[in-house]
Amino acid sequence: MKNLPSLKNLYYLVHLHQEQNFNRAAKMCFVSQSTLSSGIQNLEEQLGYQLIERDHKSFMFTAIGEEVVERARNILTNVDDLVELVKNQGEPMTGEIRLGCIPTIAPFLLSRVVKLCQQDYPKLSLLLKEDTTERLLDALAKGELDLLILALPVDTNGFHSMKVGIDPFKMVMHKELSQDVIQPIDYQKMPDESIFLLQAEHCITGHAITACQLGDSTKVNPFAATSLHTLVQMVNSKLGTTFLPQMAIDTGILNDTDLIAMDPPGEAPYRDIGLVWRQTTSRISTFRTLGLAIQKKLLAQELPNKN
């Protein structure tokens, strides 16, 4: 049998690449720095190639080292999936799920998902992470997360996705300003820079622009908020209007404000809410079962009708 690299040494290599520091990587792996360094040297000897160029003060990964890191991540992820498959054989709704969610969904849905699992799947444990779509997809690809809740559409090339519900957009403004708005609303007749949106890295901005057919950028204020709650405060100060997802409104984001929500002009705009996971995972049954439960118990609604 070939002298194959140990999973432990591959684990050391991946964490060193992640941390870009021997001391921090060793702490992440719960070993001494010398143990980690020796393990990586042993890996280089087994493979017959230099993976890291070192000097007294710094190091860098070689081209082949970068490739080995990527393949090592996939190997470790597949081993984790293998362990989960055997451990949960016959009981798909058990074990641990590392679940990622974007900030424009997490505050309004995650607690309900946790309660759903506690009630219906008490043997299933969720470890939660909130971050932007791009970072979550990167963590999923690296095997650091198992499952994501995202607003679709996004580029999920290489992943499987499952739509679990829809989230309509509402136009929100101060009740005093709403009295001066001519119905039906015409974006072209709104003041310049009167529409407030989130920063570009939040996908809800792109979804809102697309879904609400907001093509005239002169109407958008150059200020970009970091959260939906910031948007609420800006609009509550009578500075303009914004678009909020229905799930945020349903969970009380407009409470204690003088804001009202109304249907935007045109076709009823909305975003899809979906689950995303790796194509290679062995837990498809688990994720689909959870997705169907979220779809049925948390996001069951029809597309909004226009008056």
C-alpha cells in the first residue's frame, strides 16, 4: 500500500493556510508550533514537493502548495461528510449542522428555525454564523459550513439550492411624507437621492433594484446603510423612502416608528429564500427535510396580490 499522507498533516496545512501564521495555526489545531511545523515537513517529504517557502521571518505557499491546500480542504470535507453519514445512518435529523445566514434574513428567521428544530428535531443541533453572501459561499466551499440560508438568485455554481419560500418587498416611508405621494407611485417623479439602500455587498440591494425595477440611479441616495435598522432610522427621520423585506416588517422592525409600508409600483416584487449546500455532501436528506419544514411552517405564503 502506498505511503499516503495523514489526515492530521493535511489538517495542519489547511489551518496554516487559513491563519497565515504558524503560532495561530498551531493554537487552532491544539498542538505546539513545533508539532505543526514537523507535520507539514513530513507531508512535504511524503509528497516529494516543497509546499512552503520559508525564511527566518516569513513564509509563502508555493504554487503546488496552494493546489494541495485546495485538494486537502476537499478531502477533509469529504471525510467529515463520511463520518456524519455513518453516525447518522437511519436517523438523518440528528447530529450537528453548521448553518450560515445573511444579515438581512438572520435576525428575522434564524430564531424561528432554531425553535423549529428544538420542537421537531431535538437531536439536531445548529451552529450559527451570520455573514455576507460572498463570505458564506466561500466558507461553504471550504467545508467550514454545511448549509446556508440565502436570498436567491445568487451564483450557486457548484452547489445545490432549494427554494423554501418567498419574501415580498414593501416600500416604506414616513406617514407624513406618504400624504404627498401621488398614487400610483412613479419613481421618476420622486425627488433625486430620496431612496435609501444598503451597502452593495448586501445582496438585498441588488434584489430590491431588480425586483422593483429601480433603474434610475439618480433617485438613490449615495449614503449606503450597513443594516436594515439603519435604513429604518433614516427613513423615520423623513429623509426619504426605502424597501424592506416583509419578514423584517412581520417581526416588528417598524415598531415604535411613524413609518408605513405599502406595495411598490409594478408587479409584486419579492426575493426567493433558499437553502444552499455542497453537491458532494452526504446529508442531502437532512437538508431537504429541514428545507421542507421551513417551507411549510415558517415561510408558507402565496405571492402578494396587487390591489
